[in-house]
Amino acid sequence: MIRRVFLLLAGLSLAACTGARDLDAPMVPLGDFSLGHNVVVAPKVQTTATVSREVPKEQLTEALKSAIAERFDRYEGPNDYHFGVSIEGYVLAKRGVPVVAAPKSAMIIRLTVWDDARGAKLNEEPVQLTVLEQLDGASIVGTGWSQSAETQLMNLSRNAAQAIEDYLVKQNAKEGWFVDDTAVAVQPPADEQGVEESAVAEAG
């Protein structure tokens, strides 16, 4: 199934992310978020040799782990959240006929986010994210002609990291995943506060 999906993705001309272009811009707010464990595995990763270059699993996981760290180590919130990422499949485009049959690089990952303070998953089922290489002059004619496998993998991994960030932003807005409950101390009304202080004094 994954192989058929990649054969379809390889022919697409749209891109989902802009990679590292926004890393120098102000960070998207993510509440109390700080990245704890950054775990990337690829136990059953698939590709399709007809359109893809192949790289070792270790190189694949290290590239994505580095891209995630590059993006998320910038956040310094008070609470740790852990990522568990599984790379399900990838395409690093080979040389093809420019424009007509130039394959596109793609990656499919599954992400689980853990809340360290609660010791629980934020998403019970892993979310699947599919990312493509960004569309520019090189990708129109096929990055198989213009880029090495290492460069393709780095750019694709950065796109995947940004896709993760986009997902977290959406979930934070929808579900309040990263609201810092300690940021605002709730004070009782003045009269209740006076009663509370009196009770403390009497107890002493």
C-alpha cells in the first residue's frame, strides 16, 4: 500500500512546506512547550526503487531527528513534551525526464506526542503526516538532476519537521495542548482572601 501511495506522490507537483526558510523568523507560539525526548525510528520503512534513491535507515532517522531538533530546540517552555516518530516510507527522487516525468521527493511519518507532566499521550492514535519537497526551480525539473540524496533528505526532513510544528499549532488551538496553567496564578476575591488569611492566622 505504501509503495502505491509513493508512486502517486512521486508524480505530484505541489509542495506542503517551506523547510527551513522560516527558522530565522519569530517562532510560532506553543504555550508551555519544550522538546524532551526526540525519538525517530524506521522499523518498517518502505520506498520504491523505480523512482527513489535508497539510503540506510540510520541516515534516514538521523536526518529527521536533526531537523526536528533544529526546529524545536528553540522552544524553552516550562514543560517537556516527547516525540515518537516513525518513518513509514520515503522517496528521494531519481533523475527522470524533466517536467514530464520528473519524480518528486516525499516522506510519510507517524507522530505521537507525549505530555511528560501527565505521563500520557496527547494523541491516542499516531497521526500520519505526508510531506513533499518544496516547489522551486530545481524541483520542477526534478531534484534528482540538481541535488544529491543527502541534500534531498535534509530538505525533506526539514519539511517534515515543519509539518509537525503545523500540526502542533493546530492541536494547540483546537485542544489547548500547550497552555501553561502555571503562567497565571488565580487569586480569590478580596473578601475570600481575607477570610483565608484569618483562618491561617488562627491555625497558627
